Amino acid sequence: MNCSEDFGPFHGKTWINCSHQGALPRVAAEAALEAVSWKQSPYNLTSKRFTDVPARLRSALSKLLGAPSEEIALANSASYGLHLLANGIPLREGDEVLLVRGDFPSVVLPWLGLERRGITVRHLDSPLGADELANTISSRTRVLCTTWVHSFTGVALDLDAIGALCRERGVWFIVNGAQAVGARPIDVTSTPIDALVSVGFKWLCGPYGTGFCWMRPALQDRLELNQVYWLTMQTADDLGTEEALPTLRHDLGASAYDIFGTANFFNFMPWTASAEYLLDKGIDNIAAHDAVLVDRLIEGLDTRGYHVLSPRSGSKRSTLVLASHKDRSRNEAVHRALREQDVEIAYRRGNLRFSPHVYNTTDDIDRALQTLAP
Ligand SMILES: Cc1ncc(COP(=O)(O)O)c(C=O)c1O
């Protein structure tokens, strides 16, 4: 698979930093331009398009996740969905929420405010394993919220084992897929999780300010959230009819909790095009392509005497490769030197983080490796 022509221009730079921002495919850039043209000539912003734009995005996401469209809330971030859940799951004084120490801040912060209401937030050691978890869950535990692929270790969690345990013990299992969705296939209906949030701007190759929250109907039924957006309950055309009290709809599932301004043309049109592009390539094929790049990268890092810190193989391995110069104090300088030579990776928590995706080629990996200081 060589998709590099479908992306860019990269202006001679090598972008191996999808865990920060995925590149936007050309088809998505065209969709963004179309959105701009609609706004330049606003008679194009028809009531039908206000409905169709979010519907098409939801349909693409539903195919990516294997979930019915109405189980998906459209969002602008991972944080949006995490806040829906942290504020909406009925939790009482004495209840306990489990998080993972060192997790990405957007996963941790939404729960911390609950401590004011007497809810305990416990931070478990990373990486989270089903065995340790089995000994940790107590009769007070209501929620486990964690990231699927860890931003700073590259470890991919075993959702099946952890989820099965949570389900058996009656704990809601909330997963942040920001570093996984778009790079790893998932079918949420056959994976024992209760909610999956993600950003759209990393492995889903959408614009910044995009995300979603899928939730299982059993969880959505339990949410206690007072959040009602008028354009979710009715259409702009309804404003033309005789005045009547707006009414609540109860048939919308999770989509009732869409981010306000849901027909976000500038962001959602290109994101839909990106998601449809990835679907067309096939997430399985993309995962296989990314795995080839990761293999080559790990082999080259070994050859150059770098330490590979993220899992090297097996189901725990992800598309995030964390590595270190044998003298860890040199990592920042190595990162700077790569950037000076037009190779872009991330420097995170003292380590080097490579994250290749669909638009990268083996040449990109070789170029990064050749540029690495000995
Ligand atoms: C694991 C993880 N979760 C979430 C985010 C971003 O979250 P949000 O969309 O809420 O800003 C990132 C990176 O930006 C991340 O690496």
C-alpha cells in the first residue's frame, strides 16, 4: 500500500508524528474548500445540509466502529465525551472511579472534580493488567476509565480481558481510543466496553477540533445529563412554523448529546472525507501497512543502538514507538537534530516518539533512521 500521493504537500519534510496530528488527505482538503465555498455563498447552507453533514459523518463513524449511528455522539475532542460520561454517570458519595497513573491528562481531569462530592478517584499502576485489576475492583468501584493505547509508553491494552472483568464485576468500562481508532480495527459491539471516545485529528486524519463518543445503550439509558441542543431536537425549518413550545425527543440515543453547533461544516466535512477515505482503504489494510513501518523502525533503532521502550511485538505493540538514545540525556538534542533535518517526530516525557501512519512509506522510516545521531 502506498498512499503518500493522497496526502500532503509535505514540502520535503518527513512527518512521523501522527500521535500528535494525523495528516489530512487531499480529498478532505477539497471537502474543506467546499465547506468554505458554501459559507462564501451562504444560500448554500440549506436546512438539508445542516442535517446531512452530521448524518454523513455519523454514518462513516458507525462503519468504522461497527455500531449503529444513533449510539454515537459527535464531538470536538476526546474530552467532550469524557465529560459527558464523568458528569452523566450517576455516581454517589462513597463510589469509586479507577484511572491509570500517567494517563493522558484529558482522561484524568474530568473525574477529579467528582472528589468534591465524596467520590473516590484511585490511580492504578500502568500498564494495567487484568490480574491486578481483579484484585483492585471493590464493591464500591463503578467506573474504570483508561486509554487504549498509552501516549507515553505505546502500550496497547487488552480490551477483551479488562472489559470482560469489568462486565463481570458490574463496572462501566470507558475507553479513550485517541491513539488507536483509525490505526487498529475495532468492533464495539463485540468488544466488552461501555463507551469509546476519540479525537478525529490523529489516526482518523481529520482536522483539529473533532472527536466522537460512542456509548452502549445500556450506559446511555443510565445517564443523568441535562443537556439539550435545539438543533438536535428539531430542524431550522421548524422555526418557520407557528410558534409552539419546543419539546424533548427521547428517541435519539447517544446522538442527543452531540456537540452544539453539530453541523460544523468546516471541520465535519473534511473529517467525513478522511473517515470515508480510511474506510475505503480498509482499517485492516492500514494496520498491516503501519505494522510494516513499525517493524522496520524497530529493526533500525536496534541497529543504531537505540533502546526501544514500547512493546516490540505482540498484541501490546501499537503504532507508537517510544525510544531512547543509550544516553537518555541526549534525547532532546536528537529530537532537535531530526527536526533540523526535516524529520518530525515527538519528544515526550524525555523520550523520542515515532508514530507512522497510512501516508508514510518505508523511505520515510529509512530517512528518519539515517538522520538519527549515533
Ligand atoms: C491519549 C490521548 N487522549 C486524548 C488526547 C487529546 O484529547 P482532547 O481531544 O480532549 O484534547 C490526546 C492528545 O492530544 C491523547 O494523546
